[in-house]
Amino acid sequence: MLSEQDLTIPNSAKQGMDAILKGVNRFETVVFPENREYHEALVTQPQRPQALFITCADSRIHPNLLTGTRPGSLFLIRNAGNIIPPYGSGGASGEAATIEYALSVLQVKNIILCGHSHCGAIRAMLEGKLSDEIPSVRQWFTHTESVQRLFGTKKPTDITEDDVILAAEENVILQLAHLRTHPAVAFGLSHGELNIYGWVYHLGQGKVYGLNPASGEFTSLQEEEAIPLPGLRSRRKGPVR
């Protein structure tokens, strides 16, 4: 159970770094010694991640906590908006290199692309607030233009949290389509050697919803077995709440 101290947000830069350094000290003196054999095995054996996990850089998302996995289990891509640019758009990218390395070198067999609710960047995109003050973010989110167009007729003041969730779901679907343009992904899928999954994590609920290829809906992973996506699907009714 989290203590009151765990839930306290530092109100200064120094307090924030003090908390981080305290955590490093606890890792070195308590956590590592208690799990020394496991951590030593991570460097004496080749890494064999169970999945490539692609998600947002949002600080509230903790992939290992969310999936109940330990260090060495997930190969990660994190960026604003869990975006995967189509292969070849703008030259080499960290996303393209990481995908290629995960599949071609580490032989990863599962890819999970996970969006989330309450995404500030998605809301800003819908409300037209990606301004000249953040030009790199605005340029980055051109890779979500298809999602933006779905809400183009809505006034910024009319955007609701349901819209943000629906946009997060649509963005996962769009980025999965971009993911398929990468040669290593296309090869793995065509040879039946790779599974891809689309998820949306609902902050505050502690629930993860997966894209069901049969229904085209995001459904609770607790209710149905995770099903790999064979292809894109027709659009549906609305967001999961």
C-alpha cells in the first residue's frame, strides 16, 4: 500500500531530485542486494524481452508495473503520443531503429502499442493548442493528422474526456497502421512470426482495454483473451468508459 509520503508530489526542483536520489540509494543498498542473483543474470545471459512495448512518455505510465514484469522483460519505445512514424518518413528515427533492432536482432515476437486516457497532448491536439511555442511537438503530431480530422468540426470548448479517450483509441489504431509499414514488422507478420496488439490504459481506473479484431472494439483484457491483430478494421460506436 502506498504511504502518504509516496503520494506527495515534490513542490520544488530540489525536493524532486532529493526524492530521486533517495530512491537510487535504496536501490543500491536494499533492492539490488535482495535481487542480486536476478540482476547478475541479466548481464551474464543475452536479453530476451517478451515484447516490444510502445507507449507514451507520460510520467503516469509505468510499463513494468502495468504488466507485472521485471527488468529484462520489455523492450521499450516511449515518446509523446505513443507515435510511430511511417517507415521512411523523414529518414531514420529512433522509433524505426528500435523496432528493427527488437525484431531483427533480439527476435522479439510480440509488439504492444499502448495509448492511455487523460492524455494532455491528445487533448491539446483536439483543442488546437499545439502552438508555435512548441514547434517540435506540433510537427511530431502531424503523424496523428488522420485522428485530428475526425474531430475537425468540433469546437475546442466542446471537447470532452470521452472525445479524448476516443481519440486515444483512434491514435492507437493509426499508429498500428504505421507500424505495419516497417519492413521488419511486415516480414514478421507475413511469416506468422509476430503478434501485434493495441491497448489503451485508463488512468484512475487501473484497467487496460485491448483492441478486439473481431468486434473492432476496445474490450477489457480481464474479460477476453488477448487476441493478436490480423489487420485493420472498420470503425465503431464510441470509446470504452
